[in-house]
Amino acid sequence: MDNEQDILNIPSDDERRPKTTASYDDDAILSLSWYEHIQQRPGMYIGKLGDGTNSDDGIYVLLKEVIDNSIDEYMMGYGNRISITVDGVSATVRDYGRGIPLGSVVDVSSKMNTGGKFKEGAFTQTVGLNGVGIKAVNALSTSFEITSYRDGECKRARFSLGRLVEDFPVEPTDEPNGTLVSFTPSADIFRDYAFRDEYIVPLLKNYTFLNTGLRIEFNGKSYISRHGLEDLLKENLTQEPLYPIIHFKGPDIEVAITHVNQYGEEYYSFVNSQHTTQGGTHLTAFKEAVCRTMKDYFGRNFEYSDIRTGMVAAVAVNVVDPVFESQTKTRLGSRDMKPDGPTIAKYISDFIRKELDNYLHRELEVAEIILKKVQASERDRKAMAGVAKKARETSKKVSLYNRKLNDCRVHFNDARGSEDKKNATSIFITEGDSAGGSIEKVRDVETQAVFKLRGKPINSYLAPQKDLYKNDELPLLQAALNIEDGIDGLRYNKVIIATDADVDGMHIRLLMLTFFLKYFPDLIKKGHVYVLQTPLFRVRNKKTAKRSGKVRSGDASDDTIYCYTDQERLDAIARFGSNAEITRFKGLGEISPDEFKGFIGEDMRIDRVSLRKEDGVDEVLEFYMGKNTMERQNFIIDNLVVEDDSNIDR
């Protein structure tokens, strides 16, 4: 039998390993300065680069590195206010902590592994422990200025791309103690970037939820939390909780728990104010402790999965010298709360067992609601057990032998792929073999996978859950993503819906989003679901255009322009005048692989699917995916747009 790598069309190592012709001698050995190393290998320090259109783009990591230092001051008991100003391409952060010791301002900004967090007692339970973060901001910014205000004196230094430009003398000041950092990321490193409030505000709100009483001012607006993680859950819930949020707070730990009427489960985990989006030892221990405590309280042999179904919860712990599994600190690897202290698992388990068990014995009405919810989940699971088992067995065979899934190489050699590399993985959900084939030919086989849908998936909003397994598409997709038992096992950081820009393509996109919203809302809330933008039009200067290659839209010297909107098409036509040749792409399969390569590369356009409390998910799904009401028919008629395509070359 063919091996799995052959079946999934993964190139062998020999096929991907051409011999280099470059000389390897003494001249090939280089010694880089600290800032040159960061500039050449930014991914080691900030993850991906990006242009600010995604929440995990590097410019937000830079901003966070600066804010983290201010948060650490607050956690140590100094300063209860942080002021942040962002003007699109530059950011300024002012805290009111102790201020950096004046004689060390230059060193902490420009010497690797230098900072106040190595010496015991100066800082404890902080996020930044390696003395790297602010140096990365410095090295990757064309303008970086830092000022420390301390006991009536101030010290300022200015840098550009890590190089000291001006070292100002110590001067007297009337400013209160604290630190001021202003920086402008390099436009050469972060191409066409811009900070977006929609990604900054949630970050700042999380800081306030985790640090009650801290006021963060952002572009003139203030954020503050009085109830910590309880406020966080209220901010993120998209459905009404079945019972009041359970909220406990103790030394170095805070938790909030509730259930809602949904199939998936959602968790928000934090360590020392760092949002660990990939979880880690603390989240694993928390889920285990909650399920075990509820199971023991009810005295029933419940499956943990039944207890967790519909659960929405948050956990935050403070750990001394935390160990994260990557520089971007998205997953905790520490075992112990502090040196010579209890393990994280025992500390969380003891806290949950005591507090949650006491709560359930006091709040009998809440306990009864939880019991009914768990029993309902148990009944649903048992009713689905046979169907789901058969579907999983089928999916394992069909996904491999029918080549619905073409996987990426990261998953075939985990030893080769770091956590950061796995965070770079994505899967394109395509509409049929035509579009899937184009992407397969030009994708990055190291990190990009392709899953090809066949036909339209079932409308999961109207259909009973058991009916989802009568059609192979959605069970096969669940198996490919490895989310049948929740998103902890999600194999790809980005799930990208790539359908045609016609009526059928839009319908399939809506069916996919409906499925995720109903059964895996946390997949969307955690920022894993995206929609691929592909050009609607190609406009050529028919006198001079070449017939191959992709040219970035907006360059006045372009002979070929790819247009993503109708306005871009009109602008391109105006540029070329009577020489304009317009092609309308109705399907992704019409775009040649050579052209497609640029559309799924590093600068591909993808729109993150977001989900907020005010979106009214139930109402939206009922309107668009419910029964075909007259209200919806009238909406379609009133908003119908007829495209004028008389000048388009088919």
C-alpha cells in the first residue's frame, strides 16, 4: 500500500532538496550584530510580519512588547494608568510606574539579555523575562525613542533600526515617574502596514480584565474593569448564559465559568497578563479540575466531554519565571507555579475543587441548571454515537484515498516544525477540484494544505445534527481539521474559505460559516477562520501587457492590474483608457496557477471572520439560513444589484 505521504501528494525530501552551487568558505561565515540578527530573522522574535490586517501581525506584537513592560510595573504595584496613542503608523506608550534607572536607559533598549527581570526581587510573575522584547521593537523600527522619568530627572535616547542616533544627557523634569516609548515600525520590513483599532482595543480590554483597577487610555478613550474575568466573559459571550457567571479569585489565580446553549466550548487563558491563545499546562489543568469537581459533586459517571459542551470559561494564573513554548508566548509550558512550589496542575486542582464544590453546595439552583445541561449533552452524544463513529471511520478512508485533503509537510515531521512554524499553517477550503487544483500547484507545501469540497454542504442551521453525517463533506472536514472533539486539536492556525465570487460560491461560503458558527463558534472567536479575497477582474494594457506573472495593484507602471473591487476596476480602466482589456474572473479555476501563486503568498488578502456579542448570531442565522420567509425575499429584491458587464472580455 502507498504510504500516507504519497497519498497526500507531499513531495519527498529528495525532490525538495536541490544541491547548492554557492561556495562555502571563510567568507561565508558572518557575525551579525544584535539588531542585524533581529532584522534578518524577525520571525524568531515576533512571529510573522504582516501589514496590520490580521491580529497576529508583527506590528501588534511590537506594541504588546512595549505595553507588557508597563503592565509588569502595575503588577509590581506601581502606576495605575497607561496612556497609549496610535496614529496609524506610529505608537506611543506612557506608563506611570517607577521609570527605568536613568543610567540603564540605553542598555535596556539596545543590549540583548539585559533588563531588570533577571535579578530576583526586582520583578516577579512577569511576562517579559528574557530581556529581548523591547530590543526587537527597537531593531525593527525606523524611529524608536525612549524616555525615563524618575525622581525629578529624565533620560532620553533615540534610535533608528537599533542604532543609537542620539543619547541625551540627564535633565531635570516636572513629569511624574514612569516611562515613555514612541516607535514607528520600518515600512521596509512591514510593507504597507497600518495599525487597526479593531485589533488593538481587544488587546487593551484583556489587560484591564486581568488587572482590575488599571486604567488604559487609548486615543482619548478609557478602559477599566472592576470585575476581572467576569467582565471578560460578559464581553465575549454571544449568547445568554444559562446561569450567572461563576467567578472565583484567589492568590495567583482567577477563574470564571458558565454554560450557554451551543455545541462547542470556549476558553480564554492567561499567564501573567499574557493571553495564551494556544493554552498550555494551566488550561489543561483547569479543564480537568472543573470536570472532575462537577462529576464528583453530581455523583454521576459523566463523560468530561458532556460537562464541557457549551462551557465558556476563563482562567488566569500568575507564575514565577514562566516558560513559554515560543517567543510569542502563546502556549505555557511550565510545570510549576514557582521554584520549589506546587505544580500548576495541583495548585489549580486544589483551588477549583474547594471553591467550585462549595459554590455548587450553596447555589443549588445553579447546580440543577448545570446538571440538566450536562444530561442533555449526554443524551445528544449517545444518540449520535453510532452515526458519528461510522462517519469517522468513513472519513479516515475517504479523506486519504480520494485525496480530498492535501496536507502540508509540517504535520508529517513534527520534529522539524517548531511551534511558530505550526502557527504559520493554513488550510484552504476550496470549491471542487478546479479551484483546489490551481491552489495545489502553487501552494507552499510546507505550511499550506488544501481541502476540496464536492458540491454544497448541508444547511447545518436547519438540519438536525445527525443529518450532518448523511453527507460526507462536513464530517470529512471535521476529520481534516481534527476538531471532532473540540478545537484543542486544531491542526491549522488559519482555516481559509476559498470559494468563487459568484452566487454559488457565496452560498457555499455562507453554508461553511453557518456550520462553524453553530458547532464551533470558538473557532471563529479565537481568530482561526478567514475568507480568501481573490481578484474579480484583470485589467491589461493590451498594447504592452505581458501574459504571465502577477503585478501588485496600484503601481502606476503596471501593465496588468488585478482588481478586487469594482472601484479598482474603474480606476484601472481610467488609467489605460481605450487600451484597457478587462477580464472578469467568475471562478477560481479560471485563474492560472502562475497568477494564483501571488494571491496565496505572503501578502495574500484574507478577511478574518469576527464574532461579537452585538452581532446577534442567532438572529442573523435565522434570517439568512432559516426558513425562506417573505421578509428575506423582500430583502433580496430590495438589495439586488445588476452588474454592467458589457465591456468585460469573457
